[in-house]
Amino acid sequence: MKREIMILLLIGSLFFPSATASGEKPLVVATIGPLGSIVREAFPEVDVVVLIPPGVDPPTTTR
């Protein structure tokens, strides 16, 4: 599963080359903390924002 995530992230980065060309760090938004951690470890040069804060149960989170 980690391999599939990495492939999807690499393919997705091909569609956003302007962020790296301008010198800004690309922004990656993850829904849950574990995904954010994987992205941070795999791509230390990106900014990562996690939507659901630590300690919150995703199934009970409402809008």
C-alpha cells in the first residue's frame, strides 16, 4: 500500500510543477495523521497539512 501511495504522489506532482519552479514548497493535504506522516517521511521538501487533528476519531468527525 505504501508503494501505491508513493506512485500516486509522484504522478500528482507532475501536474503541479509551478510550485517548485517558483521556489515555494509544494503543499500536500492529508486527511489523517498517518498519511501525513508517510508524506513527510517520503517527501521532506513539501509542506504537509493534516485535516483531522491528532486524537480525533475520524468516523465521529462531522463538518
